[in-house]
Amino acid sequence: MKVEKTGRTVEEAIQEALNELNVSREEVDVQVLEEGSRGFLGIGSRPYVVEVTLRQKENPKVAKAEEFLRQILAAMDINNYQLEAKYDGTQLSLELTGPNLGTLIGKRGQTLNDLQYIISLATNRAGGEFLRISLDVGGYRRKRAEALSNLANSVAEKVVAQGRRKALEPMNPRERRIIHTALQDNNNVYTYSEGKEPFRRVIIAPKNSENPS
């Protein structure tokens, strides 16, 4: 997280940022973006502009999650890959890239979801502050989200044209949420879910139809 603040002095601008972030000076990095000037008799004065960035606190669970993932890959005899880890202070994003990693994704991402759950379980079982973990392979989740959003809009057009609701294939909670989000601002249709897991699915219905109770 970073903020920009102005002040008559560098110290004043930094303090404004510290107050907003509610942290101490030792917890941030400071960059002066614009040098201020007092001008002559107050004429032509310019404030100092600083950018204050909150330092990421080290979390031992990050290294633990990475190591556990590498152990899983080694056990699966997968050695040709690159692992990129990004930690924003609350969530750890793990991204795997490389050839022949499709087995880590599985049908509709089920294997990927299972791996993510196992890594999260192993990383957080010792207690302490919970670390949210997201695992992806070759940008699969982003591509799948785009495909689902396109599907949602395409089906919505058919629903409006035909005036009848349509049920999508069963999806997991994450994918259903993508569908709901994609159509939440659509003025012509509404969405809801029905059924029990793992067969729960999203229904897209025209707004001129009666809402389900």
C-alpha cells in the first residue's frame, strides 16, 4: 500500500502519510516526488510531495507454502517449472509456468483447486494469522474467468431474446461467483443459484420474469 501526501516540509508530508496509514516511520519507505520551495515572501511557494510505501512484513508461512508446493511437485516427478510468488501482506499468490503442467489443473480446474486447498491447510495448520493462498498454473484461472464472463454475457443475450431462463452447467462456488459478478450490472437479467453441491448451478433469468422465492 502506498499514499502520496503534500506538506510545507518533507517531515510534515511524511507525518500526514503516517497518520493515514496508522503506522510508524520504521514501517515505511519514503520517496520525495517533488521538492518544495518557500518562495519569496510566500510568493511562488510549492509544497513537498512524498510517496510513502508500507513495507511488507515478513511472514514465515510464505516460505512454508512455497516449500510444501515444491515437495508436492517433486513427489509428482515434476521438475521443469518456474514458480513465482507474490505476497501483498494478506494473500500469497503462487504462479507456476512451464511445459506439461496440465495434470496440475485437471478437469475444469478441480485438481488445481484441490492442490490449493491442501497447501492452504498445511500452511495454516499451526495456527496464527491465517494466510490466504491462491495457486495458478499458466494463467489458467484468469483465462477461465474470462471464458466464464464471456459465457455469462452470451447466455444473457439469449435469455433476453427468448424471454426464458437458462441454467448453466454445475460449477464450484468460485466459478458461480464469476458468473454472478459478470452480470450484476446487467439491467435485463438477474442470476441466482439452485441445487446442492456439487451439482449447484447458476440460473440466468430475464428481469421481467418472476423472481424465485
